Amino acid sequence: MLLEPLTHFLTGACISRATGLNKRTLYATTTCVLAAEAADLDMVAYFGGPITGFEHHRGITHAFVGVPLVAAFVVGFMYLIWRWRRKPPDPFVARATDKIVTPDPAKTPNWGLLYGFACLAGLSHILLDFTNNYGVRPLEPFSYKWFSWDIIFIFEPLLYIFLLGGLLLPSLFALINEEIGGRRKGPKGQGGAVVALVLMVALWGLRDYQHRRAIATLEARTYHGEEPIRVSAYPYFLNPFKWYGVVECESFFEQVLVDSLTPEVDPSGASTTRFKREETPPDLAAKDSRLGHTYLDWAQYPLTEVERTSDPPGYLVRFYDLRFDYPELRRNRMTLSARVQLDEQLKVVTMFFGARQQRPDLLEPKQ
């Protein structure tokens, strides 16, 4: 579950306009838009199979040390575009005039400025991905710990409204202003982009406050007579007061809905209890596989299920992370789940991430 690309693209465009960069150098908006999404180039790892992609997604390109490298890649790409499009000067025209023409900054690339803002746009990508509940590893390669803010759902209509409004409404107002003969002050679209980014931050503030209320509400009660060991609240889209809560107690997990406005836990009385069970040899074998290590490193509330199979004979071990087991999504539990097929000797036969199967020759890393 990752923040979809359109939000990153729109944020990059707003950064360019809000800072006035689009009036200071050529390729400003294009560079910011590409740099704001370029961290997801790590998706090419999925060509090596779903597990390889899962291992490397939100890796070094989403880390602080990777930002300068990704920015350099984007600026280098824009330099190639500039060289390809640049027309050589006409020597006859150059000899025919002795006028010194001062180049328009907006029509000339300032590579140092573009690189600095490409880094800023790259940092915006990490920040946006941090706001949802998939998480990022910003300290890689020094630490592979996952961090997540858990306040924004993968699809947030309000962000579209803010960002698109900030980019499109100024053009509409400029047309109206031109019709009535008014004068425009400041760079075109700068005010709208600033407002869009301010509204985005304000939405984060509101959701963070409601998230803290939801967490406090979950911690303040007992569940079937047990005190919670840890609790988490995960967002829904559009509604900042509705949260999906996961509570870990000593012998079970409780899945509930939380209304942070009231605040109230399980207002509809539709909670789900999942009891913990003892690990079996198939569980341990699957967890010791390449996929098992990767999945357990990333999952916050991992749960496994074991099924005896006859064709092929052996065991099928399923991995789930309860943070994505939203009540509305349980009919399609393939999303961000994993499976390991074992033979009767508990050797890995094949592995799946989601609905995709890892290639047989890539089941385990080569020694």
C-alpha cells in the first residue's frame, strides 16, 4: 500500500509554483514534478519477482542518503532533454548584431537551483509516504527500521482537492481578472500553490490530533478482561474521525472501529477477536524463509495461518499484517499478504507475495 503517484506529482508542481521557482529557471516545474515521484523508480525491482520488489521497495531511494542521488538522476535527465532541444546559435545572425542580450532566467536552466529543489521535492516524497501506514525506512543503510505516521489513507480526496485547486484555480482567476482589466501581482499561481500546501499541512495537523485521540481511547479500556499491550489506529479516507483500531493483548488481537470525535471504541459492536496460537514447525519453517524474514521485518501485527495440502503434499503458510485487514477489505485478503508453500520435509517449494508467484529459480538468494 503506497501513496499513489498523482499526489506526489501534484505536490512537486505546487512546490515549484509556491517558491516561485518556475519564474527563476527553465524546467523548474518539470524537474520538481519528476523529482517528487522519482523515488518510486525502485519499483523496477519487481522485474526480479514480487518478493525482490517487496524487499527493495521503499528502500534506499526513499532514504535521506538516497535523496541527493535521485535528485542528480532527475537533473541529469533534464540536462539531456535540454541538450537535445537546444538549437545551436546561427553564426550569421551572431555576426549581424552587436547587441548584448540579457537572457531571461525563466528561459535558461539554472542547474544548481534545479538540483537544490529536486532534493526538496525528493524529501517531500519521503514525508508523504511517511504519513500513511505502509511506512518508510529513511535511515537506510544505517538502520532498516520502518517508520509510519498512520494518519493519511492511501487515497485521500481532500489532498486532490487542495492540490488541484491550488494549481488550476489561479489560472481561472487570472482569466477573469484579465477580462475585467485587473492587474496581476506576483508570479502567476504562486498564491494558490502556497494555500494548497498550507491546507495539506493543516489536514495533517487535524488528522494527527484525531489519531492521538483514537490511540488514547483504545488504551483507556480493557478487552475481554485483558489490558492492551500495544494499540494502533489506522486511517480511512475522507473521514478524519473514523479509524480502524488494532489492539494486542496477551492472548489475542482485537480489531475494532474507533470514532475519535465522540470518542468511542467499537460504536457499531462489530469487533473481531483473533486468538494467538502456538507456533508449529510449518510456521517456523515459513518464517525462516527469505519471504518470511522480509515480511516479518516489515509487518507490525503479523499473523500466520497453516493449511495442510495434498496437491502438492505439504503445507501452505499464509502471512497477514492486521494493520491492512480493514473490515471492508477482508473479502480480498490477497492485498499485501504472502504465502509460502512447503513440502512434507518443510522445504520451500514456492512463495507468493499478493497474487504473484516468485520465479522458481529466485526462491532463495544464491549463496
